[in-house]
Amino acid sequence: MKISKTAFMLSVCLMVFPTLLYSASTLERYADMVLYNGKIVTADKTFRMAQAVAIRDGKFLVVGTDREVLDLSGPETIRKNLEGKTVIPGLIDSHNHMDMAEEGLHAVPLHKAKTIGEALAFIKEATGKVKPGEWIRGNAWHPLAQLQEKRYLTRQEIDSVAPDNPVFLPTVGHAVMCNSLALRLAEITKDTPDPKGGAIHKDATGEPDGVLHEAAIRLVAKIVPPLPFDVRVTIFKDAMKRLNSAGLTGVVIGSADPDSFKIYQYLWSKHEATMRVSVMYTPTGEYMPEETEEQWEQIIKRMGFYSGFGDHWLNFSGIKLMIDGGMTLRTAHTRKPYPHDTNYRGSLLIAPERLNKLVGICNRYNWRVGIHCVGDAAIDRALDAYEYADKEKSIKEQRFSLIHASLMQPDQMERAKKLGVRVDLQNNFMWDKAATVERFLGKEMANRACPTRWLIDRLGLAGIGAGTDSPVNTFNPFINMYVMVTRKDKNGVVYGADQKISREEALRLYTNGSAAYSFKEKLVGSIEPGKLADLVIISQDILTCPEETIKDIQSEMTIIGGKIAYENRK
């Protein structure tokens, strides 16, 4: 059969044209960055390992062998020889107050104090740096755990070193200490009633002793002048960089009021954020809103946006509410009485009926909720509220959350599973506060605190996230994973050996599980083609290094969106 000249030329073109297209597309396919000759822990569904990874336009392009990846490098591609080092996905802290931690660095450094005397010396030093009448702020610290005396400072003690300056000293949460001048400015006297959900502590004479708990904190907090906007912007940027240096690329902010959110939005608008931020929002600025149910509904209804609004740099995770205190503060609300006081079961900060209504309203307007609940009785109340909301409108696919859930029981895990409720846990409470938990709640309770093994077995890895609650605890993710794997505190004491988990599980909680908190598991949390290029080069192989050295692992380089956010140049 004869083929015409025209037909022949057409057939040649059809064969050559794809080759020309392929050549052009090869140039377009050059990676912006390639990392090769390493161990890439993908943390994908099969937890496969690779040698190299290519990044382009802020996303993972290819994950595979050195040859596959190096073939994608062009003249302008950044090439990094990993020299056998391990790479893991960018780590995500599912409960962190990084802005509070950084603000604390600009305040009296009480986190360094080991005795009452040292704490007072720090306060006295601070008075020498300000004018009389100016406020002195403290940073987040834990006097009950860190001080030799295991107690709060009194107003008289603070007065002795700061008589002419109002002093406001927050702890890691739930309590503050003030001096007499601060109380006087807030018009707090022996006749001031305790606000609902709070307490003004009194001395033997009936006078306020300077310690305020929970809702009483706002009596003074509302008159403490805020830091200037530009100062707060710098603080937030520095906080992100500090977390980047630890290998963190994403964070769920444990609480953000409207003023704090403005800072996050400002950094987002200027493209100056170096951390993917998802916010647990407090629209009134309070974990326990004072508004009536009708007022609360109007606030939620009129916001005009709801959970999930935003992008992969900044979005809303949900609304934050609170039920009880903490196990390290002797205020967790428990089913059974505390060992040394058979009439005491911790603090219940909000009436269950009111909590039900507030949660139901949030759900009605498409806001998911995260509830701070530490004690098992508090967890009961949180689950009751979620069941109440679910009757009006299903919450089963919305990932409502139990925040902390430190003393959760197996029966509660089953209730949570039926509702599709997740748990966001902070194992590192047991790093430097396990002995305090034991002192307040007993050895048995301390052993089952942060029951990670039980939670994984019942809720699965996707239903749990790894957080730190920094600055209450260290934000170091490797110390946190060390505690998960060994159940050891910083003194080497094991608490609850039956709650140990594997290294792979610990890493998955910090990646896959935490990504799911804000519905980002298809964007981040593993090293796979098409996902955002967030990764960490670490100093040791977390999967094979000696168990005791997990806590010593450091980030050598943190990359977010294909750009270097931190590099250890030591």
C-alpha cells in the first residue's frame, strides 16, 4: 500500500511532536530544590522510606530514589546532599500558646525561679527597669511544681519588693498573683464577691491574699494595659521562629481572642508568617463567656464566618471553651474525690446546662468546639454537651475535640468514638510535672494520666493529635515524643508503662494526627507528591537512635512551603 508524501510527513510530525513537547515539559519540570542521599520518612499510609525528595512551587514534586530526584534538577535548582541524614514531615503542635510563651520572654523571668526568694529577687530587679506606677508583668510559670516551697506568692511578699508598681503575675494558666496596688486599682477588697466560675483567695483575716483563680483573673487582667501592636507583631514573629527552630511547621493556637487574631492576620497579609496557624477562637476573649445564651447566639450568628474559614497559612479551627482546671494545679474535676480530701473533686467552672447550650449554639452556626477538660468528671460533662449538640445537628464529621483529656477513662473513649470526637493530648505534662500529679492525685492516677496507648487502640491515630500546651510545658516535640515512647519523666521515673507507644506512632501523632485537627491531612502531615513541602532534617534517626537520645534530637533544617524557615549553622 502506497503512502502519500503528505500522509508520511503527518505521521512523522505525530511521532516527533510528543517528543518536542516532552523536552519542553522537562524544562518546566525542573525542581526548585532537591534533597538527596538521605532517609526520607514519608509518614504516608504505608510509612515507606525514600532516598530523596524534589520540591517545586512549594509542594513535593517527586519522592523516590536519588536518580529519580536528581534527574529533575536544573541549573537553578538548590541541591542539598543529606549525607545520610533523616528527614521527617514538618511537625504540627495541636495545642500551643506560642504568643503567650514569647510574651513571657519580655516579662519577669519567673520560669527560672526555684524558690520564693529567687522569684522575689526577679520581681525586684524588674522594678528597677520601670517608673513608679508602671505595670510589672510576669511570664507563664508553675509555682506549685517548680518552687521549693510548692506554693503561690502572697501579695505581702510581692509588696516587699514592688510597693510602688502594680504587679500581675500569671501562672501557666488558671491563676495569677497580684500585689496590693494591683488589687486596689482593680477595686478588689475583702467584700468583693467571687465571680461565677472564679475565686478571690483570702488570708486568715479575710483579706485578699493576692491569688486569683479562673474567672476572677479578669478582674485585674482587664485593667492591665496591652502591649503596643508593633511590639506584639515582633513577639508573634519571634514565637514562630522559635517553634521553627524545634522542627515545627504548623500549630493549633490553643486560644486566640480578636486582638490576637488581628496580629496573625497582619502577618498573613504581609506574607511574614513562618508557621501554618490554625486558631481556636475565643470571640469574647474568654474561655467561659459571661454573656447570656441569647447574647452568645447573637455573637456567633453575626460573625459571618465559621470553622475552616481561611487558607493553609491561617484559618479557624473552632471555638474554645473550658470546664475545669488542671491536674498539676489540683483543680481537675474528677469522678472520685482527691486522695487527701474526701470532700474535694476539683473545680467545675461552668454549669453543665449552660455548657450544653453554648456548644449547641456553636454547632448550629457551623462552629466546631474544642473543650478544655482535664479530669474524668469534666470529660463526662464535655461529652454530654457534644451529645446534646448532636441531637439538634450531627457533629459526627466535624471533629469536635476534647482538649487535654488527661485523665480520660476507657468508657469515655468509647463515647467519643461514637460521636466522632477527637482528643488532643499533651504527654509532656508528665516530663517535669508527673511528681506534682502524683502528689495531688496519687500514684494510680498519675500512672494513667495521658493514656496514649488506650486512646490509639480505641480512637485510632487519626483521632488524636500531639500538642504541648506551651508555655505550660516545653514546646520541644522530641521531648514530648520521648515521653510518649518511654513514659519517663525528666528524672527517669516511669509513670504508666502500659501507656507506652511506638516511635512510629509518636511521629504519626505529630504529623498525620495533628494535621487532621484542622482538616489539613490532604495538604500536610506526610511527604507525598502534591502535598505542601513542609519537612525537617533532624540530627538523629528518630526510628533507630538509642531510646534515651530521642529527647536530644534537634532540627538541623526546617523547611515550610519549600523555603528554609530555620537552619542550624552550628
